Amino acid sequence: MNDDVLICRCQEITRGEILEAIHDGATTVDGVKRRTRACMGLCQGKTCERLIQGIIAEETGKNRAEIQPQKTRMPVRPLKLSVLGGSRKDEV
Amino acid sequence: MKYDVIIVGGGIIGCSVAYYLSKRNQKVLLLEKRDHAQGSAGATDGVVSYHTKKPGAQMDLAVQSLKLYETLEKELGESVEFVPDCGGMQLAENKDQWDMLSKIADKQRESGVDIRMISIDEAREIEPQLAPDLYGVLYAPCGGKVEPIKLTMAFLHAAKRQGVEVKNHLGVTEIKKDSAGKVIGVVTEDGSFYEAPKVVISSGSWSAEVGKMAGLDLPIKPRRGQLLVTEAVGPFMHCTAQCALYNVIKFMPETIKDPKILHIGASLSIHQTENGGLLIGGTREWAGFDRFNSLEAVEAIAHRALRFFPALKNVSVIRAFAGLRPYTPDSKALIGGTKKVPGLYLAAGHEGDGIALAPITGKLLSEEIVDGRSSYSLEPFSPDRFS
């Protein structure tokens, strides 16, 4: 695969940039994420997480299943602020 | 292997210390148990301001640190998304909060900083999205924002280029002392011994655990902060902003009686990042080492964001996140050597000020380590002040 291929489309991160992050010490999806912003866009890594796991596995000679995925956080799908915090009557 | 200094903890503080030590030609080993910016720096916003700092020595450090920020990007050779002088605001909902902020600002101004109290109409000329029914605003025209993860990595890369040896995913299990009690090095979890006459603990929220290895009882505790990040939107705000409760929770927690506020310490802190997303915090909670989000906090943060910026109602949250900040009993970091263990130094316990104070912490501690004294007295930050 070409190094110019976009892996994370939300943040426009290429395979080359992912490789650079791995060579900088990233061994997990979160490690790549912190160094490149991959997985930080609107879709939160729904497509690129698996691809990044694959690239790390390839580079480190490990099985893809051994590569730690990113930490799952709410709300999983985009949710309007008014839904999360709009209807409260009591003051916080 | 023999080094001049071994740094235990490769977060934003450890990487800054490593960078400034390498500028002084020290042979440095940086050990990180997990990965860089996996602790506080990867779980916070990027407010780099002085109007959120406790009046006195902490404020003096912030002023000096902001000075360093001005040239940092150029010095480190990579972007850290630093925006100088975007300005900072604290938003008062009523006269009580206004009076409290005015009192804090009077003391903050003693450090020679430009902090003003302005009316909500004046504030809305600067930030038109502010809710019009607010009482007034504390405004600091100076002060900026930064991307904390990028800053950590930039310090790390520059340190490496200057010869710092870095090992991540390698934790320290022991701090070795000689018969006289002086530091001689560390043992890592793979059983290796690394020799150095000086060791720095910069392990953030985990510093007390590392301190125990040297026989120290450090009053640093993990305090959880939760945040939200939104989808990217067009230009929404320029300043960084906090609600008045932010400084009150930080400096005068004893004045808060409402148990709901005390429970999770929810106060607003918000700014827009370079890519258009809004970072919205936050909380100050006791949750041990738990780094998960709670629905209670997420709702409270969203609720407060809408109170001060009603136009956010249709903006989507794409992720909640949370992290630990290293709390100390007097809200001041521990920076400098300790008389109890010669050769051992601390750079930890910055809680919510670690991003703003990272550069000055690295600079002053490197001076103390290399020259035996720093250009600004670290006495108020002495790790020995609690005993």
C-alpha cells in the first residue's frame, strides 16, 4: 500500500504519517491517535481504527488481535449538547 | 549505563524537564511506564493563561511560563498550535460571583498582569456568543491556548534530537540509594539497573507511588477531570473561557456549600481548537484512579456550556473523555530537590496548571539541578513544605 493513502479520512491522516507515529514509539491505536490525530474526527475511528491496528501489527510483527484498540467513550455517535444538557431543571 | 539525570515519567512535565536539561548538555535518560501524554496532557484542554492561577508564586510562574511560550514553537521546531493572546474570560452569573472574582483579580494583579472586570455588554463585543443575561466578566487580554499532546511530543522530539535517551513502556520499580541515603539510580521492571546521581520524579498523578520507592510520603492524589469534545464548527469563539465557579472551586473550595457542586466540582472551561472543535470541561472529582466518564458529569458539563453559550444547543458532542490530574493540598506543584533524599528531585502535582506551567517547570528545575539554584526561587514549591 502506498504511503500517501488516506487511512483516517476525517482528519486526513496518511499511511505514511501512521508509520511515522509507530516509529516514534506508538504501539497501540491510542498511541497513534495521540501522535497523528487519527480517530479524533467526526466518526471517532469507526473505519480507521481497524486499519491502524493492521498497520501496527504489520510493523511490529504481531497479530492484529494483539494490538490494543482505542478506549471506548460515550456518546459513540454524535449527540447534540441540548440532548445531553438541555432539559435539566435543577441548577448544577 | 550511567547518566547525569534519570527522569521517571515522560508526560508533559517530564518531557519539558528532559528538554531543558538537554539544553544544558546533561546526559539524560527518560523513562515512561506507558506512553507519552497518556496521563493528564492527553486528557485536558489547552488553556494557557494566568487569570486562572492562584495569586502569588503560582501566578509568578505562569507569567514567566507564558513568556517562554512566545518562542517555544520556533525553538522546538514543530507546531504546537499555540495561539498567543487569544485572551481569557471568567464569566460571572451574579453580583456575588462578580465580587469574588474582583477580589481574586486584585490579588492577581500584584504579579503585574493585565486583568480587568468588564460589563457583559463589553464582553459580548469580544465574544458575541456569550449569554446576554450574565452579570459581568473578568477579562485578561493576554494568555493563550495550545495543543497539550502536541506540546508534549514537541518537547520529547527536541529532547531526543539533543541526545536524551528515551524508553517508553518501561516502568521503574525501585529507586536505589547508597548507604548514606543518596540516590544512585533506578531499577526498571525488566530488572535492569540504570545509574545516575540525580533522579527526577515527574510521574503526575502516580507520583506518590513512585515517591514511596524512595521512602517519601508525597501528598499528591489523583483528581479526575471529565471533558467533552464537539464536532468541528466554524469560528465560534476566540477567547478561552471559564465560569466564575472555576476559580472559586480552585482557590476557595471552602466557600462552596452546594453539595451537588462539591460532589463533582463541575465548572465550565471552554475553548475552540485549531481544527474547529470545542473542548468543554470540566470536573474536579475524587474517583481514585478511575478514568472513565460518568453520565452525571457529562450532563452537568453540557448543561453549564449551554448556560453560558446558548447557541451551542445544536452542536454535537463526538466524544467525552476523562483523565487524572495530580492534586496537592495547597494547589501548588512540587518542584525542586528534597532534603530527605539527596539527589532526588520532584516536578509533579500541577493539577490543572501543568500545561501552562510545563515550560517554566522544566527550565527552573534544570537550573536547580545543574547550577544548584534557579533564577526564580522554587522555595514556595519545595517538596519538603508539607512536613
